[in-house]
Amino acid sequence: MTTLTNTPIYVFGLSLAVLWLAAWTGAYVRKRRRRQPVEATDRQDYSVIEGATLTLLGLIIGFSFSMAISRYDQRKNYEEAEANAIGTEYVRADLLPAADATKVHTLLRDYVNQRILFYNTRDEDKLRQINADTAQLQASLWSAVRGPALEKPSMLSSLIISGMNDVLNSQGYTQAAWWNRIPTAAWVLMATIGVCCNLLIGYGSRRIEARPILFVVTPLVVSISFFLIADIDSPRGGVIRVAPKNLVSLAKSLPPN
């Protein structure tokens, strides 16, 4: 399910086809049972069930949309936190001896560039390489501040170590936020209720052969809702993505090598 939701346009196409087919299936079943008399109480009970199912679908879609928005906001906040942590540590590195400060500054500039690539890339092969380069830079950064801190322990060295720890932790928080997606169970529940709703709509239709366009409206609206949820929830495959504006601004503000 995660692989499918990584490509929101596939979610839209598959949802539209399945829900449209469900509506016509309901209409076909009703057509086969048309000769059986339907009492007024049966119609009333049917309307209650149909309305309740549609209401439940709306609630589930709204709940899932809220989850997607909260995760999107979380990714934005962690991008800002990353930029702040790196910028703060860049300034604190001036407290190191000149040679060590230069080394940390150079590594932090390279690290910022890697983090920008992490946000912008969509290619899985490039992403694996970016993650490998990021891990290597993190090891180099920690080694660059660990040596001076062990050589001359002081309050200043503790401050620098603390700042570097924030830099490394912020990347981990970001990665965890990108892995935090809408659960598969929620998608299955939305799809199941959506199919049931369209079956009921098709079954409750009358003279639909004369106006088949009506069967497209509900599947289309629900499919657009699914598409929007999948798009916001997909960090890398959607149109609505977190742009590394703070990291780009930080990279431009850092002095060149």
C-alpha cells in the first residue's frame, strides 16, 4: 500500500476505476431485482443506511486528511529545526582552534548541501547515495569536534559537542517524520467504505441508464479526496512537498570555502 500511495496519480486512477465499477455493480444488482416490489419502509431504511455510510466515509476522509496535514507540518518544522541547528553549530565552531574550526565549517557546508539534496531528490538510487554520504559526513563532523573536546575539556567544548549533537539528532527526527505515514489500515478502511458507498448509490439509483454521468460524480469526488490525501502524505512522490527553503537560505548565507 505504501508503494502505491507514493504515487498519488495511481491512487486517483485506481480509486476512480474501482469506485465507478462498484457503482455500476450496484446498479446491475438493482436491475436484476427490479421486478420485486419494494415497500415504503424498505426505501426509508435503505436511505438511512446509505446516508449513514456516506457520513462515515466523509468522517474517515476528514480524519485521514487531518493526519496527512499534521505529518506535512511536522516535516516542515523539522526542516526548519535542521537549518537552525546547523546554523547555530556553524557559529559555535568559531570557538574551536583555527584549524579545527575551518574543518568543521567545511564539513557543515557540505552537510547542508547533502540535506538539500535529500529534500529535493525523487530518485531512489540517488537517495541511497545521499544517505550514505550524509552518514559519512556525520561521522566526520562528530570526529572533528570530539578530538578537541577530549584534548581540552571545557565548558566551551561541551557547548560545541551539544550543538553537534543537535545537528545529528535533527537529521534523525527528520527521517522519522518522513517515515511516519498514514497507516495502511486507514487506507484499507477508506477504500472499503468508499466501495460500499458506491455500491449503495448504484443500488439505489433509478433510471440511471438515461443519465449515466451521475455515476461518475461520487467516484470522482472520492477519488480526488484520496488523491489529495496521498499527495500530502507522500514526502517525495507528491506535488505538494516540503521545500528546503530554510536550508537553501542557510547555504547561501554561509561564507564560501
